[in-house]
Amino acid sequence: MPISVGDAVRAALALLEADGLDKLTVRRVATELGVKAPALYWHFTNKRALLDHMADAIVAPVIAQLPAPGTPWLKWLEDAGFALRAALLSHRDGPRVALGADLRVARALGEFAERTVEVLHRAGFPLADATRAAGVLVHFILGRAVEEQTMPDRSDEVAVISTIPFPLMARGMRERHAAGTTAADNFRYALGILLAGLNATRPT
């Protein structure tokens, strides 16, 4: 029986969770499905093509969670940003899978960007600027999510902070830790800076 793209993506996501992105190959996915690698090269010419389809599957649930069209634009961007972050972080190495994705294949990520452009354009940004701003938002979330997945566990945070040779940064991080600041809090703060910048540059 021929292997479908969906079958391969599901197997690839399972391997991703088990062993991480660096050990994922088209050949390993083929072995998992009990076929030879050429059977999958019909669908995926290389690993990047496989990752594009995986990124589409990872981000697809976000589209149904996007705020209603009438939501105030800054609130829409904040809620959408949190939804995309959550989807990426729900998979081991999920943000890295989506980095550099071809939006013609990773259609869900492209749809997220398209909806963001629409919201920004309706808020008053010229269409060209709306596409730039949407790119800034998506790239920020992807990069931030990659960083979050490489950070030490909170249980090790105090030990890590104690080794930082920069006194002001270490002091500030200790204060945040003592206040119980979470990764979501840090993301909200950073996203708020980005949104404040967009609001300040919005044409009036």
C-alpha cells in the first residue's frame, strides 16, 4: 500500500518526540514505516521538504484558535502570538522544525502570516508595511520559542544564575526568579515591547 504524506508526517513527528530533530532523517522515517527511502522521496525530495510538511501539521491547530476578526488589533496579535508559541513548544524541537519553512508547503504557518497581515492592514498599516510587520512577529515568536526550548529547567535556574559573570544581569535574573516569573511572563513582556513598537509606528 502506498505511503501517504500524512502517514509519513505522523511517523516523523513521533520520531521527533523520541529522538529530536538532529537524528531525524527521511531514511529513518521510511524505516519506521517499513518501506525503502525512495518510496518517500516521491513526496519529500529532502529533509527540508519533510520539515515543511511537519511544520504545517504543528501549526495547523493554531488557525482554529485565532481570535475573532472583530478583536482589537493589539489584543488579536497578542493572543495569536501566544497560540503560535504554544503550538511550537508542544513538540520537541518544534520551533526548529518551523525555522525557514516554505510557506507554500507549510500552509498553516502561511495562513497565520496572512491573517496577521490582514489584521495589521485593517489597523491602518499600508499593505507593504503590514507584510513586514507580520514577518517581524512570526520571526520573533519562532526565535523566542527556539531559545525557550534551549533554556535550563527552572529547577536548575538558580545554579545557572550563580555562574553568570555579569553582576547586573545576574541580580536582575535573581529578582525575576524570586518573584516567580515564568517563561510565559517573559514572553508576554517581550511581545508587549514589540506590539508597543508597532502601535507607535502605526499611521494615524
